[in-house]
Amino acid sequence: MQSLILSGSFDSLDTLSEYVLAVASNAKLDKKATYRLRLAVDEIATNIISYGYEAVGKQGDIHLNADIDDNAVTICLEDTGIPYDPIREGTPDDLDKPLEARKIGGLGVYLAIQGVDRFTYERVGDRNRNILVVYRHLGK
């Protein structure tokens, strides 16, 4: 398992992106799977920073753990921000409306969750745990 602890600030997003790219490379993910994983992790981390920490005047870290097995790549993001379950957001109710008629916000989390093969959220003690899984399709 590969781990990384980052400051829960926007300055950490470049390092986070490099971490995800390194994990994807080690797992030999194809370009499309790498993009999906990178986008999803970036969006979840951005929400942790924006809403879990900055919006409520908190500071904290984001703990990342990666696991690569024969079938999948799993990245877990943990934080001590305010409790927030991205799954509860559900599908934005205005997707069928023209872009200019949609409310701002919410689409990034939806796309992040839809972009990975499996997404789970847990609240463990004082920590949010977001788990993202992308399946490996080696030799196919």
C-alpha cells in the first residue's frame, strides 16, 4: 500500500495529481482509466478542501492510501473535515435543462462518482473516508 499525507489546501492538488499518476502508472492502467481516476480523486479532494476545511474555517490533512491488486486500483482519501457523504448528493435534478438554466455546483461530485467503477463513503470516528476503485483490464 502506498500512502501520502497532504495539507488540506489547494496548494497540495499538484502533488495529489502526481501521486495518482504514479499509482496509475504502477498499476499499468490505460489512459482512459488513469484519466477517470485522476479526475475523481481531484474532485473529491477539492471538495474536502473547499467544504470540509476552508468553508468552515478548519485546517487539516488529507491522507491518501493506494492499493493495487490483480483486479483493481483502490485509492482512499481520509480527512477530518465536517461530515460529508458525496453519495447522498445523488443525481443532479437539472441535467436535462440547458446549461444556463442549471444551478451551479454538484456536477463535479456526480461526475467523479460516475467516473470510477466503485465509490464508497464511510464516516469512521471523526474521519471521512472516500474510497474510489477503478478496475484493471490487463491483457484485454
